[in-house]
Amino acid sequence: QVQLVESGGGLVQAGGSLRLSCAASGRTFNIYEMGWFRQAPGKGREFVASITWSAGSPTYADSVKGRFAISRDSAKNTMYLQMNSLKPEDTAVYYCYEDQYGTSRYWGQGTQVTVSS
């Protein structure tokens, strides 16, 4: 089993920054990719960013390009999402996920990000 624990969410004013972390534990030796989705109230879950574990290649949603940066520390099995120039529309619960070769996707419990105008 894999456990994912997010941290770093909170309340910030528009234009501010937050850094989210996602720590993976358990059977984490076969990671292909990790990433983030978010879900705003009354909306579906939306892709935010992902990173391949071995190469560290990032992918971003258009809505966050140039503002968010995803990274990972393989030694710590931890992924990060640096969020800058935050907007009220970034308000959501942010969920991290982990994809391993040959298994289904694992999800974290989510962390709330609230951006006030």
C-alpha cells in the first residue's frame, strides 16, 4: 500500500505564495509519475501539474503555467508544488496522486488552499 500526505495549504491573499508538499510512504519503489489535481466548490476535479519521477519532466495546466512549479525529491519520496501569484480562482482542495507501473492511482486526502481577493 501507498500513503500520500499533503501539507502546506492555507489562507493567503491574492498575489501571495504557498508551497504544497506531498510525502509518499509505503510501497513507493516503482513510481512512474506524481502530480496534483484540485477541486473547487461545485466543480469537478481539475488537473494542475505532474512530474515524471525518474526524469523529473513537468507538465502543467494552462491555467497555472508560469505561476506554479512542480518538483520532487526522490530521496525523500516527496513532491512539491510552489504556487506563486495566487488568484482567487486557485481556491480549491488540492489532491496529490501517485502512479506506479502496473498499478492503479493512489490519492492523498487533500489540502485546502484559499485565496482571498
